[in-house]
Amino acid sequence: MSKTRHILKNSDGSAIVIVILIMLALTGIVMGVSSISINETQLATNEVLDKQVFYLAEAGAERSIQHLAQLSTPFIGSGMTKDQPVILFNNKELYGKGTVTSYLDPLNSNTGNPTRFVAVTVRATLNGSGMTKVLQVKVGQQNFSRYAYFSDMEKSPSGYTIWFHTVDKFYGPVHTNDQMHIYGYPTFFDEVSSSASSIDYYHGGPPQDDPVFHKGVTLDASTIDLPLDTSMLLNKANESGGLKLTGNPVTIRFRVDGSGNSYLSVTIGGSTNSMNYPSNGVVYVQGSANIEGTVKGQVTLGCDGDIYVIDNIVYDTDPRTDPTSTDLFGIVSDGNVWMADNTANRDSADETVMAAIMALNTSWGVQNYASGSPRGKLIVYGGLIQRKRGAVGTFSGSTGSIVSGYQKDYTYDPRLMDNPPPAFPTTGQIEKIAWTEIDPATDITQNFW
């Protein structure tokens, strides 16, 4: 009897121990599950914060790229050699979420290049958490000098359709924001793009209209906006290294003396003076300008009125025969750029203009192109950018021969693909070349090229 009671007592004790162990195990499980839940919540929170700081860095990069796109002159940096990183944003608050710091680092060989390569490096810091991300985007910033031919509208200022003709040959990139109009067999040796969805053919298409596109043609291409005005060039002319002239007209003759030194012969109001090229390469005329002569060196002429080419403009060293030539000339007008109707240009001899020509409102054209007898060839060695397509002559629709004005002989200066004239406007087109996330501890003020 006592033995049985003893066994029962031992069983009761064992049961209590087992219950306690089970309770402890359950408590451990509950605590473990709770810990896992807390960790998962923390991980989820960190993931959300990580995405937020990433999006913040991305927004800072996009704002930096927008800044580059709005520049009408190439970005060159501000270091001793004009190619060092510069700060764009310094702890700038964005959307109340955090701050961004952005540095722009131009490629060292950017100077003179129409495609300006820039590394955009952005550090973002999230408010409250202190979490950071660093993103870098390398972009290419294009220049209008890359185009052999560019137009915003393929109509004359008076509304007439102007045609790409059989005699036309284009050796550099061509773009129009409008529809192309084709007569016969014009030849395009480089890339061609049009923002229109189709091409207008004079005879309805092949076989009578059969253009040759050696590198194809892209339709429905993105529109590329021209600069609104020449204000950026005016700003450059107002700098200590620039030259601003006022008159209506200002006549500028580019000259080279017997010792090979270049200079400007400037006539305003009957008074003529010799002047040196400005050190930053930018001359600006407030009024209208007459120009001719021999360009030695690199210079861009901006003007808030019309510009008249009153005789040949050539380079001292002709790049067509000497590819080492560094002579470059840019012409940028708020108005038109005209081949003047004067005795020098009406002598039936060929006329030559070596330059990258830009007419913002409205065209490159020939004064009184529809009158008189044919004047010979108009040789343009460079590039042509204009809002509306200007006329340089008329031709017979039945024979295709020139009736009045000039026959075009336009050749692209391939140097302009890599070397625009000083401060020549950029297109605002930004091409994203490479994107990467880098260590947040990185010094973003360093040169990344």
C-alpha cells in the first residue's frame, strides 16, 4: 500500500516537471516567432527605406541631367583646366524626404567636342534614417555642329515647299523636325532622320523620285528644339574675354596680315578700326552684321539681327586640302543669315562660305534668289542649321536645271563632329551612356574619367 502511494507521488512530480518543460518550450517558440516577426518587420522597413533613398538619388540625377539639357553652350567645368568636377546641388532638399549633393564631371577631352561627355554623380541622404545612396550616370551632351543640315520646318518663310533636289549631296548627319520633300535623286551619305511619319515625293515616288540613303532614314524621330535666342552668346561676349559691337550694320572683315596674324577690320558708322580676335572666341553684334574675309583661328559670331555674307568667307588653312587645319567659324543669328544680293555675289562666279551656320529666325538663304540669271555654285563647307528652310535658287520642274540664284554645293566639314566653333549651341539632347550604383563612402568630388 505504501509502495503504491509512493509511485503515485513520483508520477505527480514528473507530470509537473513535464508541464513546466512544455510551457518553457512554448514560451521559447512564442519568443522565437516574435523575434522572427520583429526581424522581418525590420527587414521590410529597411527595404522600404532603401528604395526611398534610391529613388531620392535617382531624382537628383534626373534634375542634374535636366540642368545639362537646358544649357545652350557646352558644359566644360570650372577647374584650372576647365575640366574638373563642379558642384551643382549641395545638400539640396528634395520632396521633404531627404537631401542630395550632385557633382558634374566633364570628360577631360571635352574641350571643343560637340558631344560633351559628363559624369553625373549624386549622393542622397534620407531624412531621419541617415541612409545614403550614391548613383552615377555618364551622359553625352550633343552639339548642333554635328549636323550637315538641320531644319525645324521644310517650308520657306513665305510658305512655299522647298525640295531636296537631284543635285543635292549631303555628307554629314541630316535632321528635320518636319517632312522631307524629295525631287529626283538626292544623295545622303550619313544618318538621316525626320520627325514626320512619311516623305513627300514630287513625282509620287520611285522610280522618278528615288533618294539614296546610304545609312538609311529614320521617320517619326524625336523633335530637337532650337535655342530660343542668342542670349548665351551675348553673355559670352559680355565677359572680359569676349567682344560686343553695336551698329546697324556692323561690317566685319576677317583679315590675315603679312606676318600671318589674324585680326578683324571693323566698320561702324563710317569709322574703321582693327581689332584682335577675342580671347574666348565670341564676337557679338547688337544690330545687323555684314561679314566676309579669311578666318584664321577659331571664332563664333552671334547677332540679334540679320547677318549678310557680302563675299567669300574662307579659312586661312583650307581643311579640304590640309586636314590639320584648326580654323573654325560659327555664325549664329537671332534672325536670318543671307547671301547678300550685291555686285560681288552676282558676278556669276562660285561663292564659298566656310562655317557652321545657324539661323534661329528664320533661314539661311539668298537675297532675291528668284530674280536674274543663274549666279554659279554656292559652296558651303561646314554645316547648316535653320528654323525654316531658306531658298538659294529656283529650278525648272521639267528639266531640273537652275533658273535663278545658285546651284547648291554643300559639303559637311567632318571636323565639326568633334570640334564645334567656340560656344556653339548644344542641342539639349542627352544620351545616357552608363548607369551604376557606387559605394556610399566614395568621394564624389573626384574625377571619374
